[in-house]
Amino acid sequence: MPVMRGLLAPQNTFLDTIATRFDGTHSNFVLGNAQVQSLYPIVYCSDGFCELTGYARAELMQKSCACHFLYGPETSDKSTAQIQGALDERKEFKTELVFYKKEGAQFWCLLDIVPINNEKGEVVLFLVSHKDISDKKKDTEQGPDTGERKGKVTRPPGFNANRRRSRAVLYHLSGHLQKQDKSKLKINNNMFGDKPPIPEYKVAAIQKSRFILLHYGTFKAGWDWLILLATFYVAVTVPYNVNTAPRSPPSVSDILVEILFILDILLNFRTTFVSTSGQVVYDARSICVHYVTTWLFVDLIAALPFDLLYAFNVSVYFGVHLLKTVRLLRLLRLLQKLERYSQYSAVVLTLLMSMFALLAHWMACVWYFIGRKEIESPGSWDIGWLHELAKREAVVETTTGGGSFGVYVTSLYFALSSLTSVGFGNVSANTDSEKIFSICTMLIGALMHAVVFGNVTAIIQRMYSRRSLYHTRTKDLKDFIRVHRLPKALEQRMLECFQTTWSVNNGIDVSELLKDFPDELRADIAMHLNKELLQLPLFESASRGCLRSLSLIIRTSFCAPGEFLIRQGDALQAIYFVCSGSMEVLKDNTVLAILGKGDLIGSDSLTKEQVIKTNANVKALTYCDLQYISLKGLREVLRLYPEYAQKFISEIQHDLTYNLREGHGADVSHTVLKDGE
């Protein structure tokens, strides 16, 4: 499987940054399509606006963003004419007027209109903000009916608190409101004199500083291999130097490794990472916070420059050298990156053998250390393995600290022979400490032999069966592309879709996995997996049996930015629920609706066995996860539960965010024109 590179395709994140981020808060707004002259239909409305007015989102789509449906007897004709004029002239406008909710209750509204441009500078959307200021009006007036003043409120010239607060919310929606000191906010009457620009409705290019490193880039991959080699160098030299050269100054290679570790810490502060949502994080502050809260402490401990003590002529004793073993904490980072290094069987075998050799090296260093301590002990200096080796080879310097490399080779020979077998007796344990260590070594060797060497084939197959399947399917896909000579653009789309969907489900087909389970258990699992969709108001009146049947026919889908989910004129096969991301409904290059998380699209004509033609295109703006119910399966479930079928048909007309049935647009246009009259 490939390294997780994150979701890299350019995305139109307009809805995420403006609508989705503030949906459900005090921000009551609608987005109107500026490309449809005089009508300017609503293509998106916030949850706050629906709560304020009492209308459902499905009732508002394609109605005029001038909100004629909120007009009433007390609504000012002058203000409504100014609103329409501002929309026609594509300019900003703000006013206060009386609106009426769906149930007929009136309220004072602070209305603010801001045009939104695309990358060509053309106005494509209107952001119309609504704020209920009835309570504020009651403080200064007797009510919206009489217009009589209760008392005069003294304010600085040109100061309007409600209007300023509304503008603050609107520019906050646009992501351009700068944090201001509260004292300045009270006295600065012209804080919105220079209006910040509204974000453009366009595909957002990746904004990355040139000083930010890509975690999947060529340089970072080479650097990680260099750090891997440095980590192995530390794992080998630190235990060896603790035994053989406890008071020797550091070598040039030791200093270089310390410098590499320090540089690695600095680079990690500027290296991107993949967030839990799959997005590549380029923001420098987020990168720093992520690194500080994860691996910074371990890296700092492992990079402590103990060798600087020599530079300041500080006396270095054995205990200080023993502290260098904390550098072995770098091996924890190796375990983290093992997935990246172990993509092929040859690399896996190499790493396994390297880890086994490293374990043998550590055992040899401990065996060497025990031998030296036994010689220094008054009661056992003449029976330890190191003394016996000196007598047998008649090498005096072995017992006095000389011939360190030869003694280490003998220790390594003993460690490997004990780990892989029971030894040959030419180097044997004589003292209690040596015997205890030999027993531990044999136990570890038996475990290593049984777990690693005895099952190396099974380990590789078990660990990499999914990866092998991934490579097999990738090869099949590339062979298919090569045989059929697909164009480069289509090839790129296929590979990206395959890799992204694999990273989401790891190649697991849920239907295939659950097919052998009992129906009762499969239904419970399916209800848990699809609970977000089944919690829609559309399914509130369905019985538990009906919900279980529906859950078994729900499927998941994925759509990348720029991909079409549905094209105009196609036969509609399902109703779709947007789990995450944002999409747009297009017709003749005109935006009819913007869909976000929780929106439902499809058709309201489901009982008749007929082909339903779609009246618009549905295109992904960002990476989108969707759930869908096929119309064929839905009709079968409704036939099984006729008592719910009638409720479903009546409810879906109100719950659909956008109705894709061909001919529905004409009905909506007629209704909208009546509202605008």
C-alpha cells in the first residue's frame, strides 16, 4: 500500500469556509445565484435562516434571494424596491425592514447584501444576511406597528450598533474579520470603512510556503533514510562504546549524527502531515503544534549533546556514557515509520535480520559488561568467562582492558550461538551472573527462533496479504490502462479514485464481508453503519422492520473534486445523501444549488415503475462521501411496508434539498414567479 499522501486535488472550499463553518449558529443567511437575472434564486440557505423564518430548506431552494416570501403588509415598499435594485446593480446594500415568518409572526430584520466574485471578477453569488433585531427595536420604539419613539437614544453620528454587528458577522463568515481590541471596537466608528474583500467562488489553489517540506517529497524520503541509517549507527555504537571506550572523546561520526538529529528536529517543524480527516496540513502553526504534542519530547531526549562535555573539559565518567543509551529512543520513531519502509518483502526480511542482529549486538555488549565486572569482583575474578578466555589464549591484555575488539567478537559469537542454539561450550558461563544471563539469552533465543524464524513466511503473508492484494489490483488496473490505451487524464482519475477509495475502506467490500452473517445480525450492523442517514426526519415514522430493510440496501460512494455524480438527462438510479463535502447542482453552466453535509437529492416520483430523467448536473466541489439508496430497492421496501409508503411519498417532497426529476424545474419556476409578483 502507498504512503498516505493525503487528499491533494484542488477543491472549491467556498461552502466549507463560509456556509458549513457557521451553519447552525447565529448566522442567518442565504446564497443567491447572481447569474439568473431578476430572479436570483436561492442556491443555499443556512440552518439558522430556516430556524428564523420557519421554512424548511427544501421549500426555499430556487426562490428569490430577495425573500419575497417574507414580505407582508408592514414591509416597506421602498426597501423592497431598493433590495431588488441592489441585486440588479450587483452592489452591497443594507437596510432595516419588517419581515414575516411562515406562521405569520412579524419581526424586524437587519438585512445585508454582499456580492461574491469568481476568479474572473464576475459576480456569481449574493450572500444575503438576516438578523432579527426586534428586541433592539423594542428598546427604542413602541413597536413595528406604530413607529412612535419611546425615547431618544444618543449615539455618535453615523453609529449603528445593530448594523455594525451584522457587518461583523457577515465579514466573519467571509473569514476576513481581523481580531480587534474590544476598546478599539467601541470607539472606532469607521472600522468597516475599508471593506475587506469577499472570498471568490472558485477552485482554491494550494497555498504553501516554499519553506514548508512535503512529507511525501523526494527530499524528505531521502532524509528519512539518512535518519534511519543514523539511528542504526547510534543503536550499534552507543552500547559498544559504553563497554570498550568509556572515557574516549567522541569521533567525528558521533558529532555528525548529533548534528543530524538536531537538524531533523528543525525540519520536523516545517514538514507537512496528514490530519485525521485525510487533508494535508500546510499551515506552519498547525505543523508546530502537531509535532510538539507528538514526537518532540522523544527527539529532544535522543538528541541531547552529551559530547559537548568534552568541549568544555568536563570530566566524563562511565555513568555519563551510560546516559547516552537514551538515544536508543530514536528506535521508537523507526517503529512509527516501519510501515513506510516495509512495502516490499525484501525490505521486510532485511529489517527482520537487522533487528535480530541488533539484539545479538546488545546481548554481546551486556555479556562483555558482565565479564568485566566479574574480573573486578574480588571473589570471582579468576573464574569468569573473560578470565578463562585470557588463560586459554594466553592474552594478558584481555583481562586488563586491552584487546577490546577481540573480546567483543567473542561476546558476539557467544550471543549468536546462544540465541540460535544452545552454544558450543568453548565460551561458557561460570559465575552466577553469567549463568542467569545465559538462561535469559536462551529463552529469548527460543522465542525469536519460534516466532520469527520458524514463521517468517506466515508472518510475511499475514502482515502483507492486504498489501499484496493492493499491488495485484494496482497492477491489473495499470495493465488495463496500458492495453486499452486510455488517455492520461482518464488514467489519472482512475488511479486517484482507486487509491483514495482504498485508503478509506482498505479494500474491504462490506457486502461481501457480511453476506455469510445471519440476516438479523447483518441488519443490526447495517443500521449502525447507516445511522446518520436513517436519522433523517424522512424516516421518523418508519417502523423498525422497515428501517432494517432500508439499511440493508444503503450503499456508500465517493466523489473527488470536479467529478460528476449525475449528468443532466441521465436516468436517475438512486437518491443520494451527502455525508461530507460540498457539491453544486448545475444546468447550462448556471449554479442552481449548493449542497453540503446532510442534504438529500433525488426524485419525489418513486412509486411508479418509470424511467426518471435528471434535469441538472451534480458535480463535486470537494472530496465527498455519500450514501445512496437505489430506486429499485426502495420501491421493493415500500411495497413490503405500504403503511409507510404514503407517508414517505408525501414527506420526501419537503425533505429533498433539490429535486432532480425532469419537469420539476418548470413547476418550481412557476411557483417562484408567483412568489415574486
